Amino acid sequence: IDEHSKSIITTAVWNDSLFLSSLYVMDYSLVVGIDEKNNELVLGIIDYLRKYTWDKQVESYVKSQLASGEGKTPTVVSPNHYKERFRAAMWTYFVISPDKFTLLNTDEYNFLTDQ
């Protein structure tokens, strides 16, 4: 995607995950589709039905204790930790690809043109 699109996606993911975290919601996903008519990516956060209640807190604690020797983090984590993990994953999934509007810094331009 281009730099502008990544900025829009990042802002939307940031705001939506902040909102869900403030409601103590965890375990959501991002669905990506293509609107062929308009030639656009269509995104939405789905599966946001689970709140981080006391039973999930206990599950997270037990799983973290069991996995502590293996160096793994539990799959059930607090909404704040889930938000951070989700944002990091989304950042890596959407890669910027240069287009004709991408500006190169002077050093890169000189290297590419052998000047």
C-alpha cells in the first residue's frame, strides 16, 4: 500500500483498538477485503465480543504460570496488552510500497542515478 493509505489504516487501527481497550474488550480481528467496483481495500475489526472479565484474568494468570518456563506469552492477555500486540501486528501486515509519488531523499536519489 502507499504511505498515505498506511497512515489512514494505522490511525483507524489505533483509534478502534483504543476504544475497544477502554471497554475492556480483547480478542478481536481485522478482516480485509477488496471492493472490486471501486478498486479499494475495505477493512473492519470483527469478533469483538469478549470482555476481559475475572474468568479471563484467571485464565491469563494460569496460562502465564504454565508457559513461564517455555518463554511464551499466554494467548489470553489484558485488553491493554492485546491492543499493543494487535497494533504491532497490523503495522507489520501492511507494507508500504513505493509509487510515483514517493519522495526519495537526496542520498538515495544520488545512489540510484550514480551521481
